[in-house]
Amino acid sequence: MTELSIVAEEGEVQLSVSGHAGFKKAGDDIVCAACSVLCETLDAAVEQMMKEKKCEVRQKQESEAFRIFRITYTADYKTEVLTAIKTVVLGFLLLGYTYPEYVKISIVGDM
């Protein structure tokens, strides 16, 4: 199972993604592939916003089955940063709705 955990506070969002979906064997798992694409999308969006000085990454760790993003932002760029994060989270929510036995999501706080 892939688990997404989000903790949102004013000015900071932490996202943790861990595990393998287990929908199919490695290399054929469309759920795991979709989760990876969403993580890469978030990574690319955050990298671009960092270049534009709209957010900072306070923590970023990754391995084959684990990623953590801790992103901070100022009030000036709150809407833009949170829109990017919410778009990726929406993708995970859709996966969790379609494949509830393979994707688990927990959200603490408001974004």
C-alpha cells in the first residue's frame, strides 16, 4: 500500500509518501506508477517555484519507496504554492478513491 500523509500549517506543508501500492508486480503496477508521476510532478513544480523564490524546501528525502517534502512559503505566494500542492494531492485523492485498498491518504490541517 502507498500511504500519503499531509500535515499543513500556516506557511508550511509536509508531505510524506511511502510504500509500494502492490496492485501488480514491480514494473507492471499502474497505481505505483501513478503515485511516482504525482511525486515527480510535485518535485518539478516545487523546483520551479524555488528558482522563482516563491517557496523553500526545508526537507527533502527520497529513496525507492519513500519521499518527504517539507515546503515553506510566504503569504505573498501562498495561493500559487498551495494550488500546485493541492493539484498533486487531488491526484492522490482520485487514486485513493479508485484504488482504496492500494492508496491511503491522511490530511492534518487546512491548506
